[in-house]
Amino acid sequence: MTPETVGPLSRLIDVMKIPPRGQEVHVEATAEECAALARDFGLPGIQALSGDYQLKASAKGIHVMGVVKASITQVCVMTLDPFDSMIEEEVEVDFAEPSGMPAEPPTDINEYEPPDEIVNSQIDLGALTAEFLALGLDPYPRKPGVDFSYTDPSDEKDTPFAALNKLKEGK
């Protein structure tokens, strides 16, 4: 696993060095990493990106809980104006060695969340931070205060043809 294969944000953690009581890890993206991620995600900007994690070893592998926070600039789909927003995403992920993963998922696939893979005895909390930022992005962002208003076509007083209809009806 190399930074080139996982994206611009990479923070490798050696799972063999995680103490039995667990470990807290803080991931903070640099300005260069934020700029590269903004390009990757098609955003005008990422001002700040961080992740705070609690890592605990389990019988199956490593359990990661935490939160990803970001300050970003998006483009409103209604006005095309850039605007700033905050993202906060809860994280809960299990990591396991490939040999510890089940050969086949259980029959009820809706309840099965396969663990992420531990590669070379390492997990990448930088890639995890970028992944949860991507999950937190609104695919149709709207600037605060901008709302989509739908006009009912049966309400003819607001349509361009209302005046024509009045002429047709002889009013």
C-alpha cells in the first residue's frame, strides 16, 4: 500500500503497534492534501479536514470509531454560487486480515458489512478520512436560504399563457 494507490491523503498505522487498551489517533490534512482532495472531489476548496479516531483491537481485527470534520466550499446547484459549509460524519469501521474474512457473506446480505482489509499489517486512516468526507458530501448542495420552488402548471395565473387564455375566453 502506497500513498499513490490510496489518494492524496495517507496516514498509515501499524496495527501491530496498537496497544491492548486501544489508541487515539488524530488525522489532520495539510493545505496541499486539502487542495488535492478538492480537485479529486470537484470542490472549489477544502479549508480544513480532520479525523479523530479510537482504535481497538478485537478478536477479528481492528475496530475504528470516530468522526471526520471538514470545512469546505461547494457550488450551489440552484444559483451556481460558491458557499462554505461544514461536514461532520460519524465513522465506525472494522478492519481484518484477508485470511480472517469469511469466504462467503451470510445469506442476508443487508446485515453483512464486510470488514475493510488490513494490508501489510497497516490500515490507512488518511484514506478513511477522505472516504468519509466523500460520503458526507451532498450530491446536490444548496446555498443556505436557497430553495427550489415548484410552480403548479394548473395555476394559470402565473403562466406565460394566462393572458392568451383570457383573450381566448373573451375576458
